[in-house]
Amino acid sequence: MKNISIFGTSSDAGKSTITFVIGKILKKKGINVVPFKAQNVSNNAFVCDDGSEIAVAQYFQAKILDVPTSYHLNPVLLKSGRGSSASVIVEGKVCESKDVLSYYKDLDTLKPAVDRCFEYLDKRYDCVICEGAGSPVELNLMDKDLSNIYIASKYNTKIILVADIEKGGVFASIYGVYNLLPENLRKNVIGVIINKFRGDLSLFDEGIKIIENDFKIPVLGVLPYIPFNLGFEDSQSLKNYTQNNKEAIIRVAVIFYPYMSNYNDFEPLIADKNIDLEFVESNISLEKFDLIILPGSKLVIKDLQWLKEIGLFDKIKIFNKTILGLCGGYEMMFEKLNDKYALENTKACIEDGFNFIDDEIIFEKEKTLKKASYEIFDIKIKGFEIHHGQSKKYPLSYKKKNIYGTFLHAVFDNDEFRTFLFSKINSLYQPFDFKNYKKEHIDSFISNLEKKLDVKRIMDNINE
């Protein structure tokens, strides 16, 4: 059976979503499938079953497809760092911090890791679904492209193109990408999926004829735009969330600083009808909110300095209702943050925090990566840790009066935690079963899209 590459005709075309949709459809047909992305660029990461670190998209896809999570799914992960540098994570572990130019010069050194991971999965699954990155035909970067051209060429994968019709220029993007692909890859293209169509799908009937008759590219389906609100991979997708908050009784502000990370922490709040969620990225009044959340951050000290520069720091400091810090946000709550090894900054520095917690944070070289069951605030929950910062006095969490903080991510996925916190804020809060909501939402989403896809053509091609 052939493996599949999912290529976008532009960035943010919906490759991550199409990867798990097609994967789930194939799985229902008895095919053992697994998601894979050779290289991802994201500050949004999860800790896997094997204790490694991968991008959230591959973790989310694996959970939907019910496969074990490990670094094999995403062998190379880049996280934005100070200046033009990036933190390079190879096979689940932090390798080094590199200037982006140096990273591309040394790209060949990463290919063995990509090969090891792909081949590991290929031996164990019937079909590896390989998500591409951005556009596959950035001509000046094609020789530096691990996720698209390298994988498709070396492993002779079948290719599905995904085009985002919302962006405009859909015909040019499809025609251009297809014809700029190397000839040996064009013959492997199964067809194109038109994604995110709003309105009556029949309005694109003529468009299908143009693509199939004039471009000679089969159309595998025109998919309607359906808000999903799960598996957010980056800040852009996060900002496109939709929320039914007509019944909301609690107003929550999430501080959206420049290097915010782990956006998925807030998916349960977006889904919860009790909650009116707002992302705050400017110096607005905070009086209307019942809860302020300081989220995770890839560069905690820089985000803390940003809060001070724009004036939000002072407003948060005098906020007399509930404040919750998660991971990087938790670190900001301490008296001082000590980056003595210059892990986040060009040189060692100490920054004053909010002084809510009577201890200092030390950024240690060894990164904590842990996924487990924990007990915080007398509640047993599941979550994960992914941080350099350490506190001797409060190594996991802190609670005093209106101040709550923890190093844990995914706390809101636990119904017990949400009920505990929000019932204290408003006694009328109604418990919400997020796990059941998530399953029903994903199943419904995939079912609606499956009806619009030419599954037979896909099956025929991968069974060649």
C-alpha cells in the first residue's frame, strides 16, 4: 500500500485537518494508519507517551487515530527563540538553539533522523500520512524542504493537494503548485481538495470543471467551512475560533502575549457555554473579567517585559479577582525570574515578576518533560509539564487567596478542575463533559467531510 503526502497550495490551507480526516476514513476501512510530519515550526507542543516533545498537530492527529504518541511522528520541531534563533528539537529532545540561517545550512544533518522515524513508522503501519509544510514549491527553498519534496521524492508517496478557497486565487494556486512540482511528483498527484468553502457548494460546479478539464487535475471534493475549534496549531488558527457564549456567566481573559504557547489549553473553555473567552493583546480595562489567565510562553522574560511595556503588568498586579498562571504564566507570578544560563536571552539576566509568590524561578539547562497524573489544589488531574523554569518551594503549583498557578498544561481538559475553579468564581456554573463533547465534535466533523470526498479514488490510488 502506498503512503500519502498532504501538500497545501498555500500556508494554512488545512493540511493538518485533512491529514486526520483522511486518516480516520482509512482507519474505518481497516487500514492501519499513522500521521507524520518531518519538520514542524510551532511553539505549541505536547509531551508524548514516551516522554518526548512533538508539535501539537501530530499529537492531536495521533489521538484521533488512536496511535501511540512518540517523537517518530514529528522528528524535527523548531520553536521560535531569541532574535533570529530557534530552538531545535530532534527526535523529541532539545538539541540546540540555532540561527535560522545556520539551521538551513546544516539541514542535511537532520535527514538521517527524519529517515529513521519515517522508516520506523513505515514498517509498523499500512499507510503513513505525511503532512507537508507551507507550500511545496517555494522555489528558493525546495532543496531545504524536509516535509514536502524530500519525503515525497525519497519515499515515492502519493500526493493530495489541499487548496484554501477562502484566501482567494484558488485556481492560480492549484495550477501553479501542480505545474511547479518536479515531474516525478506530478505523476503521483491523486487530486486536489478544495477546502473551507462558504455557502452553496454547487456554486463551485463550474470551478470543478475548469480544474478537471483544463488543468487535468481530479477534484477529490469541495469541503464546506465548518468551525472546528480544536487542535489549534498556531496563533492565526486560534484567533479564528468561534464561540457560542449566549449563556455565558463567567468572563475570562487570556493574556495573548507575543510568544504565547500551548494554545490548546483553552479549547475546553471555548467549547464551554458557561464561559465567555476573550484573548487580550493590548492595554484594555480588565474590570469586566472574572478570571485572568496568564498562559504558557516560549520566551517568558520577553513576554513579561512586554506586559510591563504596554501597561498590562500594572493592571494585572492590582486585579482583585481570580488570576491563574499556567507554566510560563506561573513563572511570571514569582518574585524574580533568573535566566542565569541565558537560555531565553542573549546574556544572563534577572527579571522582576509579579511578586505574587514568595520564591524565584531559576531557568535550568535540563528541560522538564513529563506526562502523568498529578494532584494540585486537592484535585487529581492528568496533564503534562514542559518547562526550563524551576521553583524550590513550589515545584508544581501554588494557591493563596485569589492567586492560582501551576506548571501543568491541559488542566482544563479535566472536568473536575474546571468545575472546582469556576464554581468558586460563580456558584451557578454547570459542569461540562469536555471529553464527550470532543469525541462527538470530531466524529461529526469527519462524517460531514467524508460525504464530500471521493474516497474511492483515494483508495484506488493508494492500493496500486
